[in-house]
Amino acid sequence: MSVVLFVGCSSVRHVPDGQLLLNSISITSNDTTGSVDKDHMLAYVRQLPNHKFLWSTKFQLGVYNLSGNDTTKWWNRWIRRMGEAPVIYDPDLTDKSVAQLRQALYNKGFLSAEVMANTVSKPGSKKMDVTYILNPGEPHIIKNIGYDIVDDAIDSIVRNRLRHSVVREGDLLDMGLLDGERLRIATDLRNRGYFSFSKDYITFIADTTQGSTAVDLTIRVNAPYPMANADSARHIPSYINNVYVIINYDPARMLSDNDFVFNDTIVYNDINILSNGRSYLRPNVIDENCYIRRGEPYRERMVTRTYQALGRLDILNFVNIQMKPAGYVDGKQWLDAYILLTPGKPQTMSLELEGTNSEGDLGVAASVGYSHRNIGRGSETFSAKLRGAYESLSGNLSGLIHNRYMEYSLDLGLSFPKFKAPFLSSGFKRRIQASTDVHMSMNYQERPEYTRVIATAGMSYQWKERHRQRRHIWTPIDINYIYLPESTTDFIDQIAPDNPLLRYSYEDHFIESMSYRYYYSSKREEHPYQRNKQANVWTIRAGAEIAGNLLYAINSIFTHRDDVRNDPYKVFGIRYSQYIKGEADYSFTHIFDNRNSLAVHAGLGIAYPYGNSRILPFEKRFYGGGANGVRGWNVRTLGPGCYNGSNSVSSFINQCGDIRLDMSVEYRAKLFWVIETALFIDAGNIWTIHNYENQEGGMFHFNTFYKQLAASYGLGIRLNFDYFLLRFDLGFKAHNPARGQEEWPLIHPRWGRDTSFHFSIGYPF
């Protein structure tokens, strides 16, 4: 694509006469220790060439070169903004790069390093190639580590935390590691009461013998700077004197301590809550989300946890925590903690209008939304949405119930910023920092052939842990109820005389389930004292769901039935579902640089109906194809197994299964502006556990399933606006397992038959 686009466009088209295009940069190293990462050293080069797509084509430069020389024309200016101007070789920046690389090697422990730059420009080419040659020499190695700490209390803390040390014997004399060790020690001490301690108090003494690269390193913690009421030989630990929570803080008006004047004060568990008038938060809510306690040593992590806990309260727009000295008593520094809270607007409303046109039949829909972010003075969020839709119908309507489409729906939600459950200690709730969500919905539909009511209700808990790398969602109860109070005569027999899946979608049914979802990401907050910077990210998503067991147990106690599949248990006169379902997805992203990455994904799901059910509910079954599956197929048009689907509604219903397997590889690259591209290969399919009559060839068999893996390839364009990403993918079938269809479209491709276009939001994995 890019080759065709840029035919005839010289890469030096806009390079002025007498100047050279910086064509390439390379780094060679004579390092024999394996400690010098050439890719990492590129960060110290002051001038880099134009970016390359797939490490070969300078795509952005090619876009820029499509512009003309007349910059007064809007077209040329717009093209240049989309592209990237040629990088003109600058010898001064090359000299600075040599100095930067030498300093970087010195900081890594190569104190006798030398760097040279080799420049090559072929006559008449107007291009310059630069090679930086690194000669690190022998590195200085830390042989022994000692400590010089005058303060006995600090000495004890430092030595008790040596297992967490960033610097170890045998390491290079790396300035980055040394600075990381300073920050680690300072952070440890601030978490043990030393509020005023900073890394500037820590220095290093490196002792070397002439002619030797072995280093005796001494870590020194210096005495505090002179301060009033402080012992010059030791650092003073800090303790919390009073905790003040100002719940009506206005940063535009309260500029000094003298402005902290309020006419209402409440003391709750040693927390002073200051306000002007009635507090919008209950005192126990403030107490539950405050981890700074009177009389306890100052701990930086408790300040951070308080920020995180209060940040979860939707009613708050702004949170700030300040520590102010409150004097010295008995060799301790006392601090007053001021927690400043700024509330937001508690209530919002929204109105949405829609218009529809279905083959000439006009319709309209309207919805009203309401949200209250502090309905119980505990930052509980209540939401409600009422929606109504109408569409007129034309044509012959004889024999039908209604002459229109009508739909009414009501959605209600209530979210608590805490673990709302009995018999749980307050300490457990404070550690978990969970939210509790309760939801209910009712949907009433009038269709020409039937009237249907869909009701749902449930409760779930969500929480995060371990630097927000792990997330949990536990749903102890989730209820789905579908009821058809009226329909045309023989409606179900007409649309699905022999199709249990399609019949199930239009029959009364009841699902009572419990589920758990788990998410883990290796992506974490970067700390300056980490030994290795993170380059790759991997994630795991897993979940399990079980339905009907509680109802089945209750029914079994009171009524025993030998054949529940033919004579099933019912609740409210409706047969309920019983099944177990599990899913797991793994994805891994290797980041080559800030513009290129490779992502892989694998997913597996299995669901099994048992007891009161012969088949899974349609909405709980897996499907193949689509924007997040095998992208050579449209959604719900792949599988199961080698089942030959068509475009009929009946086939659409049949193309679902009890087992899913997905695999993908995707190369991602940034092009220019917000535009990214991707090349991908997908494989996978779905299967059934049982041999269903309407899904011939769909059953899973260990000796044949691998032959039924569908495969596709394609390319995509993405618009990455940072806060959201729009994705456009074009997939091509490569291997089609469906019976009676072309098995290898890769060899005999047809555009209309073997392509699928997808539009979605966010990456596929």
C-alpha cells in the first residue's frame, strides 16, 4: 500500500540544497558484559531519523512529501501537518549525542567509556548515515556495601529492610540504581514516621583501588539540617496530632490558615469535621475512608490510601491533604493533618431523543435519565432511566395482535462506595475498599406477533488490589426473567417448529445465577527505583458462572423427580436453567518501541447444561466471528464446528455453541497524527457439547476439532484519541471449516464472499 502511494516521491524532495537528510542511525558496542542495551542507548541520541513503518518504510515522511512547495495553499499545509518533515542532519547534535552516550555509559558504571561517531554520505545522495561506536571498557563492580548511619533508630530500619535493597554486591556501579536506592530508603523512612526525611539526606562514597574496577560502596545517611527543637545528630520522628476534615473547601477563597474558620464542628473517632452548615457526608463515611489516625506515626502510604479511598466517592470533585507542623514534644515532631474536600453537583438529568426509519416505517424514541451522587449522604449513587419507543407499521396487519412496535423500559441502579454486607468487620471493609452495586430493570415490548416482558435484578461487588493490578467482580445473585403474556396463535410453532434454540428465545424462562470475574494486568505504576523498566504487558481475564443450583436444591428437598429433563422443576410456573460456565483469556503485548508493538491473545470458554436443563440459554452460549473474534467472519456467522450456516434467521440462531476457542496475533504501529494501523491473523471456532439435530457437524471431538479451526487475516486502521480509540478492521477468510463452502479462501479469494468489515471501540484485546 505504502509502496504504491509513494511511487515517484523522493525522500529528499523537501531537503534544501546544501543539506542532508538524516537517513539512518545505528549503534554498535564492544561491550562484553551484556550490560549495554543498544535499544536503550538510543534514548540518549539527540537526533533520530524519520520514523519507519514495519522498520522499512518512512510512511510519515512519504505523506509530507506529497505536499507541494507552495505553503500558502491549504492542501499543502494540511498534508504537512499530517506527515513528518524530513530530519535534516545536524553535526552539532551528533556531537551532543556522543557526549550524552558517554555520560550514559559512565552512569552505568563504565567510568573509562569512549564513544565515537562515524558518518557516511554517498556523493550526490543528499543522505547521511550515522553510526555511534561504543567502547565501554571494563565496568566498575560493587564488591562490598557498607553503611554509615549515625542515627541508631534509622540504622535499625534500614538494616531490617535490606532484602528490598535495589543495590546488591556484584552489581555495576549504576547511578540509576544508586538513586533508586536513595528513593527506596527515603520512602521506607517516611512510612515509618519520618515525615521530613528526603533522599537528599542520603549520599554514597565509592572507594576504588588504583588499577582495579572493584568498588567498596558506603551508603551514608547524613544528620538532619539544623532546625528548631531538633537534635542535630538524629532525625525526629513525626506523629499525627489532630486530624481536620474540611468538607466545604473552596480553593478560590481559602488561601491561608486564617481562612479555615467554620461555624460547625463534629468530633467523630478523633476526627474533627469542620463545615459551614449541615454536612453532606455522614461522619462514619468520612471515618471509614480516612486512614490517617491521631496519635499514630506519620505514614506516607496511609496518606496515599486516604487519597484513593476518598477519590472513590463520586460526590467529591477535589481532595487535597496537607500536613502542618504542630510543635515538638518529648522528642517527637507533631503534625496536624488537614483533609480538604470540595464537593461536586449531587444531581444531574439528561434527555435523549431518537428517530428511526425501518423500510419506510417511521419511529421515535425518548429517554429521561436522572442521577443522584449522594442520595444517602454517603456518596451513594442512584441512577434511573426511563425510555419509551414507538414505530408505526404499514402493510397487511390482519391476524396480528398489534399494529405497531412499542417498547417501555425502566432501569434503576444504586451504588454504594463500600462492601455492603452483614457480618463483616469494619477492618475488612477498609482493607478491601469495594463498591456494592444493585440494579433492577423492566422492559415491556409490544410486537405485532407477541407481547413480552423482560425483567432483571442483581447485586454485585467490585474491588481492586495490589497497586490496582487486580480487579474482582463477585455477583452473588443475578436474576433474568422473560415472560410472554400473549402471542398470536401458534406463533412459536410457526417460527420454530423444530428448533429448540429459537423456541427458547421466545418462551418463558427464568435464570438465577451467581458469578465471579477476575482481571489481572502486569502493567503497574513505574517507580524510579525499579531495577528493570517494564517493556511488556500481559493480562488475564477469567470468570465462572453457575445457575440454578439453589433453586434445584430447594425443589429437591420438597419434591423428588427421577427425570427432571423431561419433567423439569419450575419456579412461578416457569422452567429455570441450570448450568455451569467458565471462561479465561490471556493476552500479551511486546513493545518494541514507542511506535511498534506485537500483541497475542488466546481465549477458551466452556459451558455445560445439566440437571434441570437440556440446553444452555441462548444468551449464555458462545458465538464466533465479529470484531473481537475471528475477524474474517461477521458476528454470529462462524461455526459451530463445520456447521454450514446461511443468512437466514434460523441459521443465525443455530450459530452458537457451548465451547469457544480464540487465538490472535496482531502487529500494531503508529503512522501519523492519531492514525494507527494493524496487521492481524485470527484463528478459532465454537463447538457444541452435545450432538444437537439443528447444528449438524457442530459437536466437539478431540480428534477433529483442530481441523475445524477457522483462520483469517487482515489489516486495520485505528484512530487513537488517547481517551478512546475507534477501530476499523477488514478481515479476509483464510480457512473455512464449514461443509459445502470453499475450504481455502486464501487460495481462491472472492471479495464479496470472503471479506468482513468491522467497526468497534477499543483494541480487540
